[in-house]
Amino acid sequence: MEICFANKPLAGAFFTTYESVKSALKRVNTYNGSSPLLPQPIIHSAASATAELVACFILTPAEVLKTNAQMIRQPTKSSASQSSPLRPTSVTLQVLKRFKQPSQLWTGYTALAARNLPFTAMQFPLFEYLKETAQDYRKRKGTHSGSLLETGVVTGLSAGSAGSLAAWITTPVDVIKTRLMLKAAAGSSGAKATKEVEKTRSQAKSPHELATGERTGKKGGFQVAREVMAENGVKGLFRGAALRSFWTFLGSGLYLGVYESGRVHLGQQHEGSQE
């Protein structure tokens, strides 16, 4: 979900899936007027997790192409003009030639989803709860107007609070992920490293081996977490948590506040046209 804030196609796919799955689960949960089988936070968590999987499926090829494009060395102007003055080199075409099968564009999908799911599955149930609680409180106080401004402010504050708390709690995951990426970048170079990574990824590994790094000789998430704690204690796992929470508060609050206001506005226009 953090990625969706900066990408309109991803945001559209995320929220379309989220609202559709949430509505479907609510209908099934109260089938024939029976008492709900699942609590609302479970429904919101399942809907947001499904939406995140869809968004990651769209994002992964773009991330793979971007990462590989950054590894390509651009020729100098003189050499490029001498070799092909009328046909400039296309980085995108060079990257696409590296992939023999389209399925290779989704390499790393599991890792990306595993990184984003904890944050999203934690943020949205809390966001929905805070939003409904604030709206119920204003209704009891008689201050609920239902205006777009009120909707945007209540939604923005609820989303910002939920996002900042989720960002703080999931900071250790982000710290470990960053350490792993830095170690991987420092320990690999050139085509030889690329082949070794592809070979390693093609080998079957158990979840325990992926986490601990056994068989590959690489450090897993658990080992990196122990290293961080040995260096700086528990606070090392939360390095940057305050800044991450602050920016998430702003991003989530503004984004979801505008989104909810727009959704309500379109709903009101649709109801007016039907009347």
C-alpha cells in the first residue's frame, strides 16, 4: 500500500480490488440475515491483503525492469554515435532481451508481497475502525453533517493515525529488508552475479531455509535481525521509525482522505441522477 501512494494505476487496482472484496465478504458474512461469522477487522484485513497481492502482481514486472535497467552501462556519446548513429540504444529493449520467458518478469513477487502485506493488513482494519468510531462519536454528539470536508478530515486523520502506527510496528521488517538488499548489492556484480542469483532462486528451498539462509550460505532475515540487535539492541530494529511514521501519516492521511471524499461525492452524484 505504501507504493500505491505514488502510482495511480496501482492505486486504482488496489482500491478497486479492496472495495470489491470487502463488499463480497460482507455479503457472505451476513448471508440470510444471520449473525456475522467473522469480525469486521478480519474482513478488512483479508480485503486489503488481496488488494495488495493484486497491486504487487502489477508492480513486480516494473520493479524488475527498473532494477535491471539500472545495472546496464550506457555507452558514451562518441561510441554510441560511431556504432549506430541513426539507431539509438534502447535500454528497455536491452533489458527485455535478458528475459527468455515472460514469467521471469515476476521474479521477486513473493518477496515484494511479503514485505508489503504486514503493513497493509495491519493498517486497513485499524483505519476502518478509527473512521467508524469517529463517525459514531460525532453522530452521538449531534455534530455529524456528512459533508465532504468532514468526510475528508475524519478519513484523513483516521488513515494517518492507522498508517503511522502500522509503519512504526513494521519498521523492523523494513530495516531487515534494507540490510538484506545492501548486502546483496555489495556481494554481487556483473553477469556472474546475475547467473548465480537466478540459479539460487531456481533451487527449491523450504521456508526455514529462506529465513535462515541455509544451503545458500547467505544470511537470512533472522540472522540479520540478530546482527542488528547485537550492534544496537532492540532500538536498532526501529531505526528511522519516527520519520517513517511521520511520512506515512502525511501520505496515508492525504491520499485516503481525498479518495474517500471523492468516492462519497461520486456516490451522491449517482444517487442524485437516479432520483
